[in-house]
Amino acid sequence: MTQVIPTVLAVVAVGLMVVALLAMASQNLAVAGMCFLSASLVIYLRETRFRNDGAGAA
């Protein structure tokens, strides 16, 4: 069964990337930069807070 919060965070990160690419295409670089930064933070949050216990263990 999929976990809801990590899935939602992944969708939010993809949405922020799409918004950033559209902002870059329309020469709105401040918005694009903030969206890329926000997407990075969302990905970091997802990977550190909502990681499975066995993930990354060798």
C-alpha cells in the first residue's frame, strides 16, 4: 500500500518543477528560482522525514 504523505510530496515537487519551467520560459526568473528552491526543499523533506526504515541501509 502506498504511503499518502510521501506520494503527495512527490507530486508537489513535480508541480513546482513544472511551474518553474513555465516561469523560466516566460522570463520570470525570480519565480523560477523560488520554485526550484522550494522543490529542492520538498524533496529533501520527503527523503529525510518520510523515508522507510530499511532504505539506505546496506
